[in-house]
Amino acid sequence: AQGFPNYFGVQRFGRDQRNLALAQHYFQGRRKKLSRTQRSLILSSARSLLFNLVCAERVRQHSWNTVTQGDAMMLNGTRSFFIPEQYDDELDGRLASLDIHSSGPLWGKGQALVEESSDCGQIESTQLAGYKLLCNGLENAGLRQERRALRALATNMLWQWEDDHALTISFTLPTGVYATSLLSELGEFIDV
């Protein structure tokens, strides 16, 4: 009812996380000739890993679906975001009604989109501190700073037990949200 953490799915990283290993080699200057598709895959993998690290920390802190001081809030169903001037009941109401969501970084060049001194900025800089190679590589590749909602929503969800061992689930997700991430969250509640 209140959504689920909007992790990038494991398939984003390739078999045995091969895309991440290729990204590290690429950013270290051990550049093999890459096709446009391969380059896009490794850049997306690196960016996704950084987002997932921040998302995982926000989940650990129970703040992935709440407002943290300094958060950039995403408008539901859009790529638009804003940083609240004040934290009040109206903001909490918008969050509870699923109109807005806290966000995490999609790393790239340019100024960070949240204040580094804010609580949100501190979480992000702490989580990404050990990943300078990936951060610098994404910046040098020309990607720009963007944000992604930390929370995703499934709609039209239906489920039915076919027998004692088979559960059929159907749902609709927005573009860019991974079904594997939703199923991973549901797996915690389904006794198999």
C-alpha cells in the first residue's frame, strides 16, 4: 500500500556483476573498444550501483519512504523534483498520499542536487565515499546529475494461490521500475 524500495534489479549488473567489473576496467583506463551499447550498459550499471547503495542505507535507516532533512522530493510519475523549504504536515500528507517520494542520486557531473551538509547529503556522501572511481568515471563520461525516487508503486496488483506451492501474481509498474525488486520484497513475506 505504501510502495517498495525502488532498487535497480540485479539483472542491471550483468551475469556475475560482469558489467560492474567492465565499468571499473573502463574507468581505470584499461579501455577495450566498446560498442555504444556496451558503453551504455556499463555506465548504467555503475550509476545503478551507486543509487542502490544509497537506497539500501535509507532502507536500513527506515527513511526510504519518509522525508529526511535536505531531501530532493520527486513528484510521483515524473522526473521532476524539489527541495522543500520547510518540513510540515502538508509535506508529510503529500508523502503519505503517494504524491511525492524521497529520492536518491543518479550520479553524474555537475553540482550535487542536495546540500552536502544536509542529513540527506551526508547519507549520500558517506555511502559513495568508497566509490570515487565510479563517480569520477561517470562524470568524465558526461552523464549529468539526476535523481530517482527511492520508492516505487505497484498498481493493479492481483494474486492467487494456484495450489500449495504455486502463487500467481500480476501487477503494473512504471517504466524503469524492476519487477525483480518488487518480487524480492514480496519474497520476505511469502513462506515458501
